[in-house]
Amino acid sequence: MRALIAPPVIALIILAIIVSGCATQFPSQQGMEGQGRQQSQSDGSMGTETARSPDQVREAGLQDLDIAMAELDELE
Amino acid sequence: MKHQKAPFQPSLFLSFTWALFLLAAASVASVSIAFAKGGGGGSGSAMAVASPQCDDSGMFVFSKATALRKVIVLQPDGAERELVGEWDSSTFTSEEAELNQSGKHFLRDPSGDQEFTCPGLVFSCRLASLSIKSCRRKAKSLIAEFSLEHGSPEYLLFQLRKQDKKILKFQQGVSSSKELINPKITKSGDSYIFTVDEAPEGLALQISLQPCVGRYYVYSTIVCAADDAGPENAGSGLSGKSEETSRSPNGTPQEIPKETPGSKEKCGGYMGLEDRVRCRLSLREEQEDEYENFYPEECKAMQGSSGPAASADCLKGYRAVQQCWKSPAGPARIACVRKQAALGSIKEEKRKCQALPPAERGSCISGLEKKAHSVIKFRLYNLEEEAEWMMEKGWLSKEDVVSFVVKMEQSKLEYNLAKSKAERKKLIEKAKRDWNGLMDEVEVKQ
């Protein structure tokens, strides 16, 4: 009976080792996709890219300046 | 007969185990096939060289998933050359003037050599060099001697900074400030002579090769010495001698000013704000954090107006917020900046200040205002970085971004000089118009 049970179990263990070895080999290349890109900026700063449309970027910039106006009102 | 436990059924267990084994084998096989088709880094297509491009400045660019330890190219004359350049993730960019020959080249690659064609060197900022030998005032005229190698004088911009900081400009065939009377460039042996028949007093001269702003710092600056003593005391340059002193109009010896080359002052040394901005936008990553390249315009302006201590404090503030660029654009980034500035709710902090004894109230309010204004100005800085982000995505041209950044920097300087809330609000309104104007230029390439 042992002779009947052992081969597939051993084979499964070997396969598990092979599959886990493949998983650790490749993600450093696959994982680069979709991660935030480090970008260089003119004052030595680094930015993180997110998926934004030009309209979203425009709106965000305008909202930010509106908040600046509100802060000036609170301050003075 | 004794009762026996139900016997273990090996056939069922074995079937299950074999089924698992076959399923696992099939999974590994399908993953291997997926990678072989190019889904990961082990495939042939991902290892190949992509998009090799060579231009007439002798620069070579190509992409490859795995960086080569050495980039070696076989040139048309049969010589192999190891290129100087850098890798930026999977893209290699060489220095200029690395591949100067025209014709077929081969990039050595373990995956297979890649053929490409270069047009040959026409002009490279890396090879160009500029040196000002002297600049002298004689009565109202100005005479400067300079050398220029591997460059053409038609691309030179001459800038003269007056004592009141106003800058006069001259570029042959392009533009000339009205205060400069009859500026011209003539060849004199191996040098050039720049003369102006009438120029204002108290000048510093800068000569720069305009196509090279941000590339190899091809410019130089010198203070123009007054020298009414005559040709026997011509000093360095025009007489070919290198003397340490000349004579001032009253006859006393004075040190002949020496040039300051662009390589020493880098982006920060350009006279014009626009050139400084354009230079910084052109920098490679490893150059950006260099002190001379990092000095923010707002802090530079404070050196003259508020003194070195205020300027140093300003620089400290800019450095403190650099870590905030790691936060995504939006509320998270502003929250980071507010934390760095130690600014909580403005209303709450103001209330706390007003609850203090009169003797302490003033400095508390003043401290709060300083923190709040720095966060407000950061929002303008943030828009500059957003503009640069869009340039890197290809949505905006460099010139659009230069123009916008110059406007934001001027707004920050004016903000610092503003005396009232109304003035500051006007500047924020202007920033909104400038931002909308910039966004109208955005083109998303498909």
C-alpha cells in the first residue's frame, strides 16, 4: 500500500516546490506593472503617478486654489 | 466474530491524490507556456532590444528589459566603443557625442546584436565650450573677449545685468535691448570680440549657448571692470597676457575679475529666471538634488531682499516638504505639507492665539500666518510639479511648462511682497487663470 500511496504524494510535494520557486522568480518583473512610478521633478522631488485624466487634474488644481482662498479668509 | 473498524479505502485516496497531481502538473505546464509567450521576464521578446535611436548630437537611446552590464557598439569604421550613459529602469540614454559617425552600427547584445543607423554628429553641447577672457568698460563702451569652440556665435545670448538687477539682452539676428547701442560680435584670431558702443554702468556679462540650456552648462559670467587707463594697462585677454591687476580710472591697481564658468554655478547661475527654470526641467535625475541645481527661486530672491538667514530658513522649508512628493497628488500630499509646517486648523490655532495674553498674542499670530502662507504657496509649487508630471506623460511641451512655472514662481515672489489679503487673493485668482490656460494646452496622445 505504501508503494501505491507514496509516488503521487511525493510528486505533489515536488510540484509544490517547483511552483513556489516559479512564483518567487517572476513577480519582480510582473509586479512593476501598475505600481506607482517614481518620477523626477525639477526641485529634486519625486512624485507618484496615479491614473488621472486631464479633466481630473484640472479640477483638482482649481479646487486646491479655492481651498487656498478659503484659508486666506480664515487667516485674515 | 469481533467487530472491525471500517477499513481504510486506499483506492479512493489514491484516486484523489492522483487527480491532485494531474491538476498541479497541468497548472505548472500552463504557467510555463504563458511565460514562454512573453507574459513575463523570461521570454525572448522581452529580452530583445527595442527602439534603438541615434541622433545628430551623437546621443543613442534604446530600451531593453534587462540592463546590459556594458553597452558596446560596433561603429561603421570597425571599432568597438563602450558607451558612456545611464539606465533609467529599462531605457539606456548615452551622453551626447558618443556615436559621431554616420552609417550602420551594431549594438552588442547577448540575445543577438541589433543593427541601427546614425546620421553622424552635427552639433553637441557636450563638445561645445565657452570662456570669457575679459570684459572692460571704456568710457561708455563695453568690450568683451571670449572664445567659443564647437559652437556658432549666432546661438549665443549676451545678457548684461545692471546694478538695479534689470537684464539687457542681445542675440544676433534675434533681439536686442534698446539700451545697448550698436552691439556686435567680430572674430579676432581664435577669439571673438563683443562690443557695445554705449552701455549702462555697473554691469555683469553672461554669455550662454542657448540650445545648451540644461545640457552641460555651456555659459559663463564675468563682472565688467571699469578701465579708462588705456591700452598699456589692458590686462588679461586682449593683450594675450594673464595679469592679475589693472588700473582703475583714478590709477589705483584693481584685481581683474575672472569669469565664473557655468559648470560651477550650474542651473542656479543663469541670469534669467526662464533659463534657470528651463535648465532645471532638462536635468537628469542624478543632477536634480545638487545644491546649485536645487536652490528654489523663492529662497534665491530672499537672499537679496530679506537676507541670508531668511533665505536659509526658506530652503529648510523646501527641503522639509520634499518627502511629501511621495504622497499621491491631492489631500494626502497637502496633509503631509501641513504636518511638516506644523499647521493644524487655522481657525482653531487663531482662537488659541487670541486667548493668549496680549504680550504673546502678536508673535503667536505672526507664527500662524507664516505657517499658513507657506502652505498656501506650496499649492502653487504643487501646480508646477503637476505641470512637470504632465510634461513627462507627454501631455504638455517643455516650453508650455517653462512658461507656466515662470508664472508660478513670479506669483510666489509677488505673494511674499503683498501687503493685504486682497492682493494675495488677486494672485491666487491669477494662478487659477494661468492653470486653466496651461490645461487648455494639454494634448493626450493616443
